[in-house]
Amino acid sequence: MLRRSFLWAATALVSLGLSPVSADAVADAMAAVQKHAGQKTAWDGPTDGPAAAEGKTIVVLAGDMKNGGILGVTRGVEEAEAAIGWEVRVMDAAGSIQGRTAAFGQALALQPDGIIINGFDAVEQQAALGQAKEAGIPMVSWHAGPIIGPDPDTGLFTNVSTDAMEVSAAAAQWAFADADGEPGVVIFTDSTYAIAIAKADRIKEEIEKLGGTVLEYVDTPIADTSSRMPTLTTALLQRHGAAWTHSLAINDIYFDFMGPSLAAAGISGDAKPKAVAAGDGSESAYQRIRAGQYQSVTVAEPLNLQGWQLVDELNRAMQGEACSGYITSPALVPQGGLEKLGDTNAFDPDIPYREAYSEIWGK
């Protein structure tokens, strides 16, 4: 059925004046997107590992709890901690380098059994990482750099993430197909984070490879989106006008503050420029997609599952085991794919990860 719909779409695009090559490119992009559109039901993660270490206390260093991705992962960690029987302390760095430095210092003073770095670039805190490593405190992370898995250079036992390059490509492919092969794209990123630059560069590469146009590559801090995005959106509209068909950002938070400026310019919530996020799948993003208000798609990560994975990886690190090597799969969620969410505004895949991890831990 999907193959027939893609062939029909390619035929229709030719009838609209696109060349067969362009029509083929759009159909190929649509087909590539579809591999992220289905709902997985089978557990594809680890099935063995060490039983739960007893009586452990860990610290979560949250880059900024206003970020929906960081918040979702933190909630997953807290849920998993209750299952494994550990104590957890969460420290919110509130989106600043100074806050992250202070939070890391407080964490080291507590001498925890493990540390989770949640949503900020590990290299930024190299001195503190060295202290933790010297003290023998195992560290795992979420989105702490472009490398998935172990990162000996930073001392991280493992960095948990979906394949960020796959996420970025999927977002670009959706925008290209949605624009009938002629997108005019503005990309939003934050050079504070190596992973953010890697994702934005991949988006740019994919759009240009497909034959679309990158109108502008905007480097603006995630921590300042609330103050910067309204005026920045207005300025981009003035510069690019109708040529701006899609906004592509490295996560959803950039779109939290664009809507009022677009509305003030007389642009309806479902009109161009359409917003497409290459991660993470925040509650506010799902609300916008559900309502058809200034966001069309997010390429979501299973944030709660990743919180459980972080706890499992830390349990392995504490007991001298190797990391699991598990990489979670992203899911592309457009308005027509909200069945993935059920009645909630969170993507929690319908796979038995809680049961799988609890069985590994002997709980």
C-alpha cells in the first residue's frame, strides 16, 4: 500500500510540473521517512546484565529542566530509580555554563555512587569530569556529545542517544517531501554544543544533497530562545518572505517562542514556514502538532525509555561490566501520526522496556 501511494505521489508531482528526477527524489525522501513512521512493539534492547547494585545514590545533572527533552529523560531516570531501589538527586543547572559548573561542584561534594550528565556538552566541564574520574565515580550521559556509546576521552562510560545523524536526515527528508522538492529552509542550532552543530550540519547536507535551498543557518543559544526567537522570527520573515517554507531546528525548544511573531505577521498555524524538529519530542511540541499550531513534525526520542537505559548503564558501570551498546530508535511524529502518543503528549513506545530492565535487575 505504501509503495503504491509513493508511486501515485511521484506521478502527481510530475503532473504538477516537476521533472521525473525531482519526482523520484521526493518519492525517495517520502519512502525514507516511512521507516521512522511505524510503531515498534518488540523489545530490541539488552536481555541480560548485572543484578541491581544495592543502596546506591546517584546525581542527575540536568542542563536545563525547561528543555522538554531533558525533562523527559529526568522523569524516566526517576521512574527507573524507584524500580531499581536507588536514591536520586536532581540538580537543575538552569541553562547556563555557570549553573552547570556549580551543579557539578555540588554533585562532587556529595560523593555519589554515580553521575548522570543530562543534556549538555561534557567537554565544557572537562575539569569536573577529571575530578569525578579521579574519584572513581562512574558517569553516563544523555546527549553529551556527538559520540554514541563509550567516550574514553571525556571519561564517560557511555553516552545515550538515538542516532542523531539519522534523526537529522529524517527531519530534512520530511521537509523536502512536504515542499514537493523545493524547500526554502532556515536551520536553527546552538554552537555551544558539539552535538547541535553536528545535527545542524547534517540537516544542511541532506537538504542540499536532495536539491533544496538553505536560506540561512542560524546559530542562537538554546538558553536564550525565549528572548531571541520572537525578534529573530520577525527579521527572518522580512529577509526571506514566502521563500521561507520550512524551519528546521535541532530540537523543539526553538519553536516554543516563534508562534506569536508568525501570528502577528498574519501567518496561520498550519501555513508556511512549517516547523520541523530534529528531536527531542517535548510535551509543548506535541501540543502544537496536535492543534496544528506552528509546528508540523518532531522526530521524537523515547525519552522515558532512555532514562531507564541510563540507570541500567550506570548499574553496569558500577559493577565493572561493559555498556549494553543499545541505541534507541527515533519516531517521526506528524499530525497524522499522533496515534503513537495515545492520549498523552509524550512518545513512550509500546515496547516492554520496563519489564525487560526490571528482569535484568532482579526486581
